[in-house]
Amino acid sequence: MDTELDNFRKEAIAKWNCINNGDAKTANKHYEAMNIIYKKMKENNSLGKLLELISDLSDEVVLEASAILLKENCELARAALTQLAGKRGLIAFTAQMVLEETERLQ
């Protein structure tokens, strides 16, 4: 796996581990790290690589990659978020909120 993708994946999983353990401060640091990776990939015109993570085995990774790709109006990201939203739990709730907020802002 590409180093940027591997780092993004690790940050996404770490963020959700922190959220699940009630550590919002550290979760925000992981979010910022993912955002830096996103900006770097955007500058290098390599955001398409994030599409690999939409089919990741980790729902946390799928959610984070899809939420970022949704900023780029990616229909595959919207479909992945819709699928996650149909599940149960915090990831499903977050996916639903991302979809609703994106729709509201458009």
C-alpha cells in the first residue's frame, strides 16, 4: 500500500480508537493528521488514490476516506457513506450526519 494511504489508514483507525475511548483531544490530532495528508494529496493531484480506501475492511477507514472524497463530489464516496449509514452504531450515525450535512450545504 502507498505510504500516504497507509498513514491515512492508520490515522483514521487511531482517531476512532480515541473517540471510542472518550479521548476527543487526541482524536482531533489524528483528524488534523488526516487533513494534512488530504491537502498534500490534493496538491499532488493524487486524491484518486483514496478510492482504494473506500473498500477497506475497516468501517472507520471507509468513513474517513469517503467523507474526504465527498468534498470532491465523488459519487463512490456517497455510495460508501450510504452503505455505512445503513449499519448500526456510531460509525453509521456519523456517516448519516456527513451525508445530511453535505446535502444541506449544497
